[in-house]
Amino acid sequence: MKNGIEKIADKISKDGYKNIFFIASGGSWVVSQTFEYYWKQHSSIPVFNEIAAEYVLSNNKQVTRDSIVILQSKSGDTTETVKAAQMLKEKNIRTIGIVRKGDSPLANSVTYPIVENVVNLDGSDPENVAMIFLLFRLLYNQNEFAQYDKLVKSLENLPQALVSVRKQADKFAEDFSNNFYQEEYQMWVGGGSLTGKTYSFAMCVLEEMLWIKTKSIHTAEFFHGSFEVLDEDTCCVLVKGEDVTRSIGERVEKFMEKIGSKKFSVIDTKDYKLEGIDDDFREIFGQMIVTGVVDRISVYLERDRDHSLDTRRYYRVMDY
Amino acid sequence: MKNGIEKIADKISKDGYKNIFFIASGGSWVVSQTFEYYWKQHSSIPVFNEIAAEYVLSNNKQVTRDSIVILQSKSGDTTETVKAAQMLKEKNIRTIGIVRKGDSPLANSVTYPIVENVVNLDGSDPENVAMIFLLFRLLYNQNEFAQYDKLVKSLENLPQALVSVRKQADKFAEDFSNNFYQEEYQMWVGGGSLTGKTYSFAMCVLEEMLWIKTKSIHTAEFFHGSFEVLDEDTCCVLVKGEDVTRSIGERVEKFMEKIGSKKFSVIDTKDYKLEGIDDDFREIFGQMIVTGVVDRISVYLERDRDHSLDTRRYYRVMDY
């Protein structure tokens, strides 16, 4: 995969581009947030993030023939994302499609399809590796990321590191579920590079798979309203990362301790060892640490709530 | 106010700029979303939106001496927003501060302070008028909005139109409260130019002032997870606008009818007359229509819940 993606990135760098877009839906959309966050702080090339359903109806003037658009869909058949790819094709705008199924409508509609092989969900097939190769190669090519070779080395060790994160998280996750599995409303607070991950776990797992009501809120926005619904008996979870915005999360933590919350938990990426990964990249892989922890939480919530993660009320059950 | 703002806009246009930023916190941050949405579809100049607390810790590479940064704070003393303004000043980056208090830290830290006179909250002192003069004058100057003079005429009629919206909404709002005032969890769904307004009413009023738990979710994201928590007895409110993304809201509405929800309500801007306002601008003023409707809802929720909108558990009650 690495060589293929590097070829794509090198071709794009050679041809040039003026901005970069992420366009997708739901979990596949928001997974880009962590990379958008990093990119904004390291690149002079603007990055944008658009929801596919909205993009196809709107006329975003920044999307031009000088743009690169990255579209993601695990199944490769998310309607709005495929439609966006087709519209972009008609406009002769370069697109990259990251999918898990090669022969899929999205892969067949983009300039550069990338098929990611994510089968095992125990960490041994890390998600987002294609995106990392792609984006950091682009940054490297434009002299905005000197450590590319070191990053590639770390990526080799990523599968075993992420399998280990799940093991390290297991007891915490079981305790978490034990304490909170009956909480039918949970506020999840996360910011910086973990804003998207916090949002997507709340929406795509707690809400979609477990039918638990949630509010996900940015750490910096927490104090601008949402915190007023909390009392000591309302469940609240802070997702704390290792980027420059860590202090905002710490403020949330201090507040929750001050009000004497009995139902407060912290997922801190700092608590988890990433063996074989250079410390410089912990910020980049923070989202994957959180994925490891919440994957274990999901498993125990599934057990303790006696509610299969595969049960849906509506999705692929009825037409809407 | 108009002439002063036009002078600022004309000076900025003359001096030139490469991108435009909105930086603020909470309600004052998210109020910009509706304008960001419009701008993206009409301007070739990129627009970005950053939370102040995050901006001051990060190093957003797009913020340069060629940027224009608009900061908003009603009180003019929101800590992180003031800090952002001061950092920008040190970097010699041009800033515009929109406040309601002239002699305030924010007004004193920006290149161009604008004091908005919003006293009456019955619609007769419309919010965001300064922002509208500013942004649409800039668009006009760069040949991206020909109707500026027509817009100015409509703005003259805006106060009476918005007072009227509140009258038109009154019965709906009383019924809404009557039906839903006991709902301790409400999902609010809104997209396009109303994404920010939906988010901010849920957070800054329902959560902060009324201690009602909410989830606010984008219409296009609704189907990617959140909708699975809904059954026929879970309260859900759709905010439906008149921009190009209206069909996404209609899909939510159809779905809610299909599942036979007994606790579903729609706030549709189309239901409200804006007397004296050119139809071309309904999209621009849609957010203000929603403000009118939800202002009335707040009043009845305050009465029916017997819970003053001024009561706080934490904000300005304790240090955090």
C-alpha cells in the first residue's frame, strides 16, 4: 500500500494543488478531523472539511480544478459520497477515494482509488494508515514535515502497539462499563485533535449501536453552556489528548472534580504506551489510542447492556 | 453604524486580504456559521471559523498578515476571545471586534472596533446587523454580491419584520412549550445555514438556561447514527430553512412521520412572513427568523417549567 500511495502523493505534489478537501459522511467524514487539525498547524495550504450531502447541494467556491478532494467510505457505496465523487469527476477535479472494497462505486468514481485492508478490528489492522501515508507524504514533499521516514518506521510497529493498547485498556473499559452501563444519557467532551473521534464514538457507537443518548461537546465549548446540565449524578466522560489543547481538557477535569461528580471518567491517551512508536508522533496516533479504548468499552457495554452492537432500529431495516 | 462599517470594509477591500477568519466562543462563535455558510458559496476568498480557546493554543498557519479576523463577544470581555485579539495585535494582523460595549477589553484590542446597539430583545434591535453590513459590503466590493443596495433597503425594514415574526410565532411557541416542557431530553436537528443556530439554541438556552439535556445534530449527519436513539416518544425538533439544503431537512421530516413520532415538531422559516424584506434575502435572514421563534419558545418554557432563564448552577456562580 505504502508505495502505491506515495506514488499518488508524489504525482499530486508534482502537478501542484492550492487546497485540500475532505468530503464524506458520518464516521468516515469526522475521522478526517484529527488530520485536518494537524494539517492546519503544519501547512500553508488550506484544508477544508465538508459533509457530502451538503456539498452536493451547495456550490463551494473553494472547490476548483486546483483542489485535491479526499473522499472516504468504508463500504464504498455511501450514496452522497459517491455522488460527490461523480460531480467532481464531471468538473475534472482530482479526487482520491479511500475505501475498504476495491470494486465499489466510490473506488470506480475517483481519480485515485486507495483500497485499505482493514479486516481485524483488534488493532492489528490499524485504520487511517492510508490517510497518514498520503497526507504526511504530501507534507513531506512540500517541506512541511521532515520526519516522514521516521514516521514510516513507527507505522511498522503500529499494529502491535494498537493491539497492546486494547490490552492495556481492558480493565479500565470493563470498570467503565460496570459503572456506567445503565446511564441512558452520557456527555462526552473532547477537543483538539480528538474532537472528531469524541463526536463519532458518541454518534456511531453509543447512539447508533447502543441506543444511549449522548451529547458530544468540544472541551472549549463545554463552559459556554453544556456544563449547566451536569450535576453530580449525570454521566460525563472527558477524552484527553496530548496535543497543545490539553490544558482545555484539564480545565474540564478540574471542574468536574470541583462539583463532586460521582459519574465522571477520563480517557487520557497519555495513560497508554505505544511501543515502538516515536514520542513525536503520539499526537498523530492519539485518535487511534482512543479508538482502542472505546472499542473495549463498546464490547463491555454490549455485554452488560445485553444489546448487540449489530442491532438497528432503522438503518438497513427500513427505507427512509 | 452603517457608514462606519462601510468605511472599515472599504478600507479593508482597498488594502486587500487573502482570507477571512471568525474567532470567538460559544454563542458568539457559532453565530458566524450562517455567514460562513453563505460566504463559502459566494466568494472566492477562503473563510475559516475557529474557537478562540483553541486558536490561542494552536498555530493556525492560515492566519497571516494577509488575513482579516473578525472577533465577537457581546460583553466584550470573553477571556479567550480577548486573548486571541491581543495575540493577533502583536502579530500585526488586522482584526475587527464586534461588541455591545464600547469600552471593553475586546473593543480596545482590535484594529477596528464595532459597537452594536442591541438592547431590546423583541426583534426591534436585530442581532448581527453589523456583521451583515460588513460581510456583504466586502462581497459587494469584490464583485461577489451585486444586490448590496437592495439589501441595505431590506435592513431598514428588518426590525419591524422581526417583531412581527415573534408575533406570528407566539401561538406556535406556546403550543410547543405546552407539548414539550416536561421533556428533559430533546434532539434538535438543523443543517445548512441554520446549523449554528440550532447548535447554539440547544447549548446556550436549553442547556445553559433551562437545564434541558439536548443533542444538536446536523440534518445530514442525523441518519449516520443519532436517529437510532429515537422512538415515537423521544422529543425531536427539526429546524428547516430555505437554503439549497432544504431537501435534507425534508428527509428528516419524512422519516419522523414514518416512525410515527408523537413528540416531533418543525420550525420552518418558510412559515413566517418577513414584511418589507426582499425574497432574495430570506436565506440570509433565516437565522433571525429562527431566533424569533425560539425566543418565544424560551419565554413559554421558562413559564411552564417555572425556571428562570437567569438561573445558573455554575456560570458566574463559582470559579472554574
